[in-house]
Amino acid sequence: MPKKYLNHTEEGKLSGDMRELYDRLLPSDESDRRRAEFVQKLERILNQQWTGNEIKVHVFGSSGNMLCTSDSDGEPLQGSEDLKSVQTDIVQLTFV
């Protein structure tokens, strides 16, 4: 039968364990920097390939809502406001 309540010691240990997990999963500054550089590079490549469209890359999913980890994949979304019918391509990528 599961416990309904934790004693003070158990509660403290659980809080400490959760904080440790949070700290371990939190993306590093290096990971954030690599992710931003990748998005800029992808934008540059797409705009060089399809000139005159002002393509912008937007990251969504866990990376876009800041719930990612250093090992998370990324789901960039590209589109162009200048296209008559806005087309979007979803590409799943892994940031290493």
C-alpha cells in the first residue's frame, strides 16, 4: 500500500533528489550556444539556397519551450512570409 505522507527526513531526501535531477538535466550554456548557432547556420543555408524569401527558422517542441536537456533533439520549423502560400517543413535534428 502506498504511503499518503512522507516524514520530514523522507521529504527532505526527495526534495534533494529532485533538485539533483533538475540540475543534471538543465541544458548547459554550451548546449544553448550550440543550439542558437545551429539555428543561425540553418537559416543562412536556407536563405542562400532560396534567395529572396527571408526564411526564418523557429525552434519548437521541447527546445522551443525551454523544456529541453543537453541531449534533446530539435524540431526547427522554417517558413517564409513572402511566399504566396506559406509552406513549412518540419525537420527533426539532434543537437550534439
